[in-house]
Amino acid sequence: MRAIRRTGHKALAIALCGITVPFVLGIGTSFALRATVSKGAEPVSFLVFMGVALSITAFPVLARILAELKLLTTDVGRIAMSAAAVNDVAAWILLALAIAISGSNGSPFVPLWVLLSGVAFVIFAVFAIRPLLVAMANRSPEGEPVKEVYICITLTLVLACSFVTDTIGIHALFGAFVIGTIMPKEGSFSVVMIEKIEDLVSGLFLPLFFVSSGLKTNVATISGGLSWAMLVLVIFNACFGKIVGTIVVSLTCKVPSQEAVALGFLMNTKGLVELIVLNIGKDRKVLNDQAFAICVLMALFTTFITTPIVMAVYKPARRGAPYKHRTIQRRDPDTELRMLACFHTTRNIPTLINLIESSRGIRKRGKLCIYAMHLMELSERSSAITMVHKARKNGMPFWNKKPDDKDQMIIAFQAYEKLRSVNVRPMTAISALNSIHEDICTSAHQKRAAMIILPFHKHQRVDGSMESLGHSLHVMNQLVLSHAPCSVGILVDRGLGGTSQVQASDVSYKVVVPFFGGRDDREALCYGMRMAEHPGILLNVVKFVPPPGASLAFGAKLVGMSSNKDKKAMEVVGGSYYDDKQQDDQLWSEFLSACNNNQESMKYEQKLVASKGDIEAALKEMNRSNLILVGRMPSVGPLVSRSDCPELGPVGSYMASSDFSTVTSVMVIQQYNPSTDIHPLVMEEFDYPDKLEPNAPRS
């Protein structure tokens, strides 16, 4: 209700017009229906029910659609949600009015008595029941379990108020809705209530309600040209009233035309509340079988068209300011290094923190800034929507750390940040797994990250074999590799530093970089050189050299193992090969000079390899180290004939197999390549306002 009170003029105007125009058209439609398919219907009740049926916007269904389309926290999403909330409350009031009129049996005083009793009940609920709910909410501190007696009292109040409104003559649903409205939304009390009842309600009661609605719907009653004409008329009036009315008011309020069209179709969403209205109308004998079937088909049609049409007419381009440092390899190594580290579960956290500790460097270099992003799937549960509501207001479905955050994953990073001179900013992305890569890439761009670290889609079991965590995570990694605005590292976790966070003084890792040459290998070497600044890290670089006149492909065809065949293909022909060779030699000479200055923590060796078998044997020697940094696409022939993860490249896919090692973690690194970034998810604008946090250092 507080959000409704804060509703802006735009949303209020859209909501009022979105109710008024369809309501008037609904009244007009009711005359046509009464003259044809509902001849014996009581005029006033039928008129109000048809008006309500056409003017409703389904708030819960709209919230789900907006969350799935990633529009919930955009301007369009906020206007739509505010307008739908106003519409929802108005629809319940109109429904109460319709029920009161339909039960009058001819006496004009009965509806008046029902309405006055309903108003008295709402006042009683606000001033008598709400203080009780607030008191229970205040005694349920966040992070502690809510007492069972509070839950029992609340559910008893819901049933009691439903009984009261049913006795008054308004529907039982109205009492339950009022209790839900006055429930305090701050704190954990309302969240716990949702979690307690949502599985039972959405898993059992809701499907049963839809089944009963389906059983009451007899489509066979719509027979003959006149009935079908009435169906077309009802659908046309419902869509025309909502869509055109919303578009006209939106354009009047200076909403851009594309957003106005999207708003029109979003506000046309029908759903659960619509079915409730129609069921009550049928139970009260206001709607006959034919009118009920026509209205149900109208509700289904208007809801089905929403998502595809909104996706077609409105896909907001993410915008951001361009930035320079998109790779770890850079001219000025003393600039701040920003990384976006993603994780799914607590299992990823110890390795991630140990990796961050190894990456921080301890010389007087630029600081390390880590954005730790918890990837969560947008589930079918209604509580997922309340989680997305916590999103920051920048069009992205995640929220930053809060002072009172009790998330154990975030606490782990906050504890590490206090111990080290590393900025760790926890954040959460809640999205469908088939599109969560958009959130990762746009976040990386917005936070100006130089590297995205992703967990591999498999984890190591106790017996050493690799077990897949799901195809959708595999696809997510492939899509991030295709669309990332910076370098990407896929971490094959085999317990770097054990299963717990290691103290800085205890860090003692052997990091190996197999160097074949190429853009990705150069990035891996630069990351290794950054790691070698930590006193507990010993870096060993193995440079593979082919015999004179040969290449490391050894006659094999160099395939651009790409996650998206249209966008990223590796070319090792003509000038690009020689450019790479020149850059490889330049970086190698830089590494050798660094190696001479720091012989305790950096070592290197050159291996002459004459065949693919020699490469495999040399790589096998590395399988007792703690971490291997390898380029995704070196100029090497594939080391395995078949792989279920070709996106890791010829060497990475070999190292990710359980045959290679059970103790060595592997990070497969792809360097950002501007020439393959053809379809960026973020449109860069030089005059775009900088949206970094006020206290965040700039790169």
C-alpha cells in the first residue's frame, strides 16, 4: 500500500485510464451479450461483472512476465507494476461492488448494507487487526525462526476474516485479500509466511482451482456464427480498451512510443484474478455457460499474446560508458584490477576466496576490486518475485550488499574483505538460467571488469570423477564466452587450497602456465605474473617450442572451437599468425626480465615438442601443481578426439577431464578480442553518465 501511495502521476493516470476505458467498453459489450447469448441475465449485475472482467490487469502474472523479460526494474517495469497495483486494488473494490449488487434479490437496501458492512470490516482490519500483525512482526527478528504460534494466529485470522466477509455477502476471498494487504512487509515475518504456505497453495490449491475453472468451461457452448462473433467482439473490446487507452495516456505523459506500446500490451495481461471474477459470476448465476466460456477464452488469449508481443516491440538496449581496461594484459600494470567472480553454491566459495587471495599482489600496485556475484535461478515460486523486488533501480536484476544482510555466502566475502586490502562487493543475480549470461555480461561492463571468473559446469566427486551440474550451466558459460565485454576465465575447481579459506601466511601454491602462444596464452601468462607477486606463489612457465619449420598443430586442422559458430571463429592464417608471434615474443621478453628480477617466485623452462604425444606427456608432468592457467585457444591441434566441453579449447578440454588430474585446479582463460565483439549486449555511449558507486575507485 505504501508503494501505491507513492505511485507517480504517470502510473496513476495509466492505471485510471486502463480501468475506465475497458470498463466502459465492457458495459457496451454487456448490452450486445444480453441481446444474444445471455438473454435472461440480471442487467445491473451482468453489466458490472462484464466491466470488471474486461478492466482487470493480473498483478501476479504481470510481475512474473516482467521478471522473466528482465523488465521488472526498468522504467517500463516500474510504471507497469505501479499501475497494475492500483488496478488490482480497484478491481477488488469493483468486484466487491459487483458481488453486493448480484446478491440483492431486488431490494436496493441490501447492496448498500453489504457495501457499508464491507467498509466497516476494512476499517476494523486496519485499526484492530493490523497492530496485532505488526506486534508479531516486530517480535520476529531477521535471521531467527518465526514462532509457530504467530503463524497459526495469522492463518486463523485469514480464515476468520474470510468467514466474516462471506457472511456479510462479499466473497470469502475479499477477507483474505484484506489481511494480505495489511500484513507488514518489512522484516522477515511476511517472507516466512510466504515460504510456509506458497508450496501448498501454488502446488496444490492453485492447480485444483484451475482444474475446476477448466471443468466449468464448456467451449462447445460457443457454437454458431453469432457466438463466435461475440467471442471476437469481447476479445477486441478487451484488447482495444486496455492497449489503446494505455498507449494514448502514456504518450500524453511523454512516455517514448516504443515503451508506450509495451506498456499497453503489459497492462492487457489477465490471469488468476480474472478467473476468480468469472468463477464468482458463474456461481452467482450472473454469467451463463456460454458467457463464462467466452470470457475465459478472452482471458487466455490476452495473456498468451503479452510475452511474444512485448519481446517483439520492446527490447531495451543496455547502455553504458566505454572503458579501457578489459584485459589483465595492459600497458600500465599499476592500474586497479577489477574482476567479476561468479558462484552458484557455497561449494565454490573457498576456492574463489583462495584464488582472490592469490591474485591480489602485495607490491605497491593498483588495488584488486572483486565483485562476487551469486547466481540464482528465477524459480517458479512466488517468493522469487519478492526477491527480485529487492533489485537495485538500474534495470538489472540484482541487489548489492545491505548492512543487515544475513546471506551466509555474502558474510564469507565480507569477512575476507575485512582481513585483506581487497575491495569485495557481493551482489546477487536472479534470472532464468537461459538468459542469466546477459546479467553477467552487462554487470561486468557496468562495473568495468577486466575479467569474469565462471565456475565450470562440472564438479569433482569424492572418487575424482567429474559430474555435470546441468546442461543449462554449460550453455550459460558458452554464452558468456561469446558475449563477454572483457576477458573470461572458466575455473575447473579441484579444491584449490583445500575445502576452507587459507590464511595469507599459509598460501603456498605452485601455479603453472603452459605457454603455446596466441592471444589467450598471453592473457594467462599476464595473470600468472600478477599472481607471482604474492610471496606464497611459485610461478612456473613452460614454453612449448616446435621443431624448426613445424608448428604446434602437427598437421591437425586448427578448429575455432567456439560456443557460438556465427560470432567467434579462431583464424590462424596469414598475417594474424605473424602478429601473434611478434606479440608473443614481446611479452616473453618482458616475462624474462621480470623473471631475472624475481628468481625466487618465477621460473621458466622451454620444451621442444615433436608430436602431440610430447605435449600430453609434458602437460601430465604438471598435474601435481595447485593451479594451471591455460589459454582457451592456443595454436595447438586438439589433444582429445572427442570432448563434451569443446568451448574450453584444445588444451583446456583435455585438462578438464578426470583422466588428467584429481588435485590440480585449472583456469581456462579467454582474452577479450574487440574484433570478435560483434554483437555487444551493452551499447556504449560516450556521453553516458557514469554509474559507479560513489565511493568506488575509477579505472
